Amino acid sequence: MAEEQNSRRLDQWLWYARIFKTRGAASKFCQAKKIRIDGEVVSKAKTPVSKGMVLTFSKEKLEKIIKIEALGIRRGPAVEAQSLYEDQSPPPPTKEERLHNSPMLREKGTGRPTKAERRAWEKLRHGLK
């Protein structure tokens, strides 16, 4: 069996770890400069990564912080893929936290919003004049 390498291409590792469904999607994500390795922005999919590096990126409106634990030798099952990294991301906000921070939140029993309030909300949400 072949020896494990000391480094691997970033797009290949993201695909092995099942962060992206296809290697092409991982490559495009890297080329769009949406990922950082140890705090530095990466612009090339061929950037080598190795064990111990920390990847930071936003995916699906959530900030992800991932520490590479292993490089892997193939794109295996999900259990194998999860063993390639340690997820250090903060927990996603709960539904109550999301609702509490919403500008659309109203006190219970205050009824429907007035026309002026609806227009103000639309202006906030869509940036209309």
C-alpha cells in the first residue's frame, strides 16, 4: 500500500473530507478566494495543505473553522471523511436567537403592523428609497 503524503492539494482535501460534493466545486470555491489557511486568503486550488493547518470559510451562511487531522487517501464514506478534520466552528444560532435578532419581531398582542411600519420594514429588508 502506498505511503501517505506530507501534503495534499486543497481542493482534493476538501473533496475527500466531503465538505463539497465535487472536486470542481471545491476548486471554484478556492479560486473565488473564499477560504483562508491559517488566516491567509488562498486563491489557488493547488495550494498544499498538511496536518495541523486550520481552514476558515463561510458556507451556507455559517462560519466554518476546521483543523486538518489527516490527509486521507481517498474519498471514502462519511465516517471516514469526518475523521480527517476537527470542526472548531461556533455552534449555529438557535431559532430563538435568530428570531430575537430579527427586525420583524413584534411584542405579543400588538396586532398587525401599520402601513408605515410595513414600509419601514420593506425599506430595511430591500434597501428601497
